Amino acid sequence: MESLKIDIEDQTVQKDTYKIAYLIHFLLGAGNLLPWNALITAIDYFGYLYPEKHVEKVFSVAYMSSSLLVLLVMIKWSNLSRKVSFRGRMNIGFTMFLISLMLTPTIGASRFYVMVASVVICGLADGLIGGSLIGSAGKLPREYMQAIFAGTASSVGTLMGCNNSECSLASEIDIEDQTVQKDTYKIAYLIHFLLGAGNLLPWNALITAIDYFGYLYPEKHVEKVFSVAYMSSSLLVLLVMIKWSNLSRKVSFRGRMNIGFTMFLISLMLTPTIGASRFYVMVASVVICGLADGLIGGSLIGSAGKLPREYMQAIFAGTASSGILVSLLRIITKASLPHTPQGLRTSAHFYFIVSTAILMVCIVCCNLLHKLPVMEQHYKQLQHEHPTSTAKLWDVAKMIQWPALGVFIIYTVTLSIFPGFLAENIKSKVLKDWYPIVLITTYNIADFIGKCFTAMYMVKSVNKATWGCVARLLFYPLFTACLHGPKWFRSEEFVVLLTFMLGFTNGYLTSVIMILAPKSVPPLEAETAAIVMALFLGIGLVSGSVLGWFWII
């Protein structure tokens, strides 16, 4: 180990002088989550189109399941997936995002299942892009992973604030101790941020458009169906990527990202074209988004696991920023048009078109990332890595069992409450159909703040972070009180405050625990640790989305 440390530290590497690599990671992180955010932010539009379909839940299931499916496929057949370059996967993924978001506005109230199919496409693209992006960033200095997650969440100002924080985590070999080229202008960071945002954008787009889907499919419990379909497919992809990791590695990180974003584009472009009579087509679209999410998310997190922590933070911050972006976009489109069926349909169509445009930017960024000098140097250092076997993966899982449990609890709690419970069970006589959008926007803003807060203060103890995750179980009795408790518990102010706390703790603890876990194992195992964390995160997403159906409140 000592000789390895000397070999790594003695390398002379190029600096990312103008931060181009950092910025691209930031942008790709944002674009990876943009379609999801676009969908969930237009929840009012989809609720109008499919009023009886529980759009937010259906979209969640379809998107997350398809994303996870892609991730599992990438893990299972890693050698095969590596036959497609990282750039190829990213191009495919963003193209799918673009197509899906462009088609979403054209899908009428009678084509609910076509809309779900569009969501599935977004989920598939999300899995492809996220898996490729995170997988690539996991091998790089942590600043690029942080850039991706920051890209999913925020603005340049917050981004620069995030960059000022430096936190040294103990390990026998610290990647940050290497003499490396600096990401001076944070280009790589910004690209990771954008990719993080793009990875979650289709999901956010689906659940935010719950009003539109609720209008199209009023009897379908859309928000619950989408959640299960999206999360399950995303988890499936992640499991496949883990099981057949050698096969999935045959497709480069760029190839996986391109495939994932292309799936996102196709799904979001098709979503507006799916009418009220095609609910299962819409679910299929959500499944595609979920597959893409698994592919992109698994690749992106796995890649960022080996990079400096700021890149992992950038990815998660990017995922949060996409929620804010899509929520604001949905509010603008909804408020600027008449409160009529045609106005709702038009606002949702415009909303999905803008989301697909952002995904196209993510495709461009993921293809620029590998050309940045600082990223070329990181890739060169890691090119002799050995494929991860399933047996080795579970050995690493035992080393990080507590943070893995923590991230599982985080998303089980979150997805059993958001977006299904907030969109379907909580009502307001004052805000009416604006209430779900207000709550979703509140959650997204709080999630973003939480993920960026790690730049100012980050818990350095895995045990403390894990106990923080367990404490989130208290949200169950608190949200139960929002329905059955005293009057002040059921007030809009209290529900908004509680939703803010749900989002903040989700964002902060996710960022902390996903940064600490890969850094708590030897550097050569960092990518594997990141993949394990992504797996348990996906299992938590699926568990939460399924639990949302059976939660008695």
C-alpha cells in the first residue's frame, strides 16, 4: 500500500486551469435530473389531464423503476455496456430525454398510458446517464462527483460557496493528496452539477406535473404508480450493473451516459403525446425513465466515488437544483395560462419542451467532459483498474453496512411520503390545486439547501450520520398528525414547515453519507463503495414508493 501511495503521489498531472471539466460535470449533473424535475413540477397539469390516476405516484414508480432497471443491466452486463463509450451512453440518454420531453406536451388526456411510457423513457435515460456519469466520476477526484450533485441542485453563487469548503477525510490513501491539475474555473464541477440535475430531471418533471397526469388519469393513483414503476426499474438496472459489472464496463462511462440521457429525451418527448386512454403506455414511459435513471445514476455515482468529495456533492446538489428549476418552471407555465383544460395542457406541453432542451445541454456536456485536461488526467490514472466482482462488492458492502443502511432509510421514508402522500392525501381549501405544487416546490428547495449546506458544515462521523438517518422515522407520526392530529397540525403553515424539514434532511444526509462512504474504504475500493451506496439508495427508493401504497395515513 505504501508503494502504491508513492506511485500515485509522484504522478505529474495536468491542472483543470479554467475549470472546464468541473463545469461540464456540474451541467451534466443538472441535466441528468432535469426531466424528472420537469415532470413532477408539472403535477398540476398532469392532475388536470388525469384527475383519477394518482399521477405523481404512477410517475414515481414508472420513472424510478425504469431507471433502476437500466442501472441493474449496466451492472450485470458491465462488459457489454462498456462497448458503448461514455460519450455514446450520454448522447443516447440525453436524446431520450429530449424526445420524451418534446413529446410530453402532445399527449392528450385520453392517452395516460402513453404519458406513462414517456415517463418510463425518461427513467430509462436517467438510469443510463446517471449510471454512466456517476460511474465515471467515481474514479475521479471527489470534486467532480461533488460537481455532478451540485449540478442537480443549484446556482453558480451557491456553487462557488460549495467550492470554498474543504474537508479532509481520513484514509490510508487520499486521492486529494495527489499533485493534480486544478479545476480552476470549476468547469468539471459545473458539469457534474448539471449531470446530477439531468439525472433526476425526468423524475421531477413527472411528479411536478401531477396536476396534468391527475387530469388525464383521474382514477389511476398516478403518483403512486409512477413511483413504483420508476423506482423499481431504476433499481433493476442498478442490480444488473452490479451483477454483471464486467459486461457493463464494456460500455464506456460516456456511452452509458449518452444512452441514459437519450432514453430520458425519448420518454419526455413522448409524454405530452400520450392521451388519457393510454395509461399503461404512460407507465411504460415512466419505466423507461427509471431504467435510464438507474443507468445514469449508477455510472455517475460510481465514477464520482473515486473523485474528490466536491464532485459527489456537486452531483447531489445538481439533483436538488433540478427539482427547484422544474418546480419554478411548472409554477410559471401554470400561472401564465388560463385555468382551463386547454390552458393546463398548453402549459404542460411547454414545460416538457423546456425540460427536453435542458437534457440536450446535458448530452453536450457529458461529451465534453472527457476532453477536459483535468479529467483526462484522472482517467489516465484510473485506466488500469480491475473489474469489480460480485463477491468483492459484497465484501465492500460489509465495510460500509451502516452508511448503506442509512441511505436506505433516508429514501424509504422520503418516497413513502413524497410525492404521493403530499400530492394525494394532503388537501387545502385555500390553495386548492396549487397545494401539491407548493409542497413539491418547498421540498425541492429544502432538498437543494440541504445538499449545498454540506459545503459549509459536514458531519464527519459515519455513525452520527447514520443515526440522523434513523431519526427521520419520526416523520411518519408527524405527517400522520397532518391528517388526524389537532387543527394546527393540519394547517398549511405546519405542513409546509414539515415538508421543508423532510427535504432538508433528505438533501443534507444524502450528501453527507454518499461522500463519507466511498472515502471510508481504501481508494481502490472507492468506486465499488459508491456503487453499493447507489444500490441501497435504489432499494430505498423502491421500498418507499411501494410503502406509499400501504401507508394507512
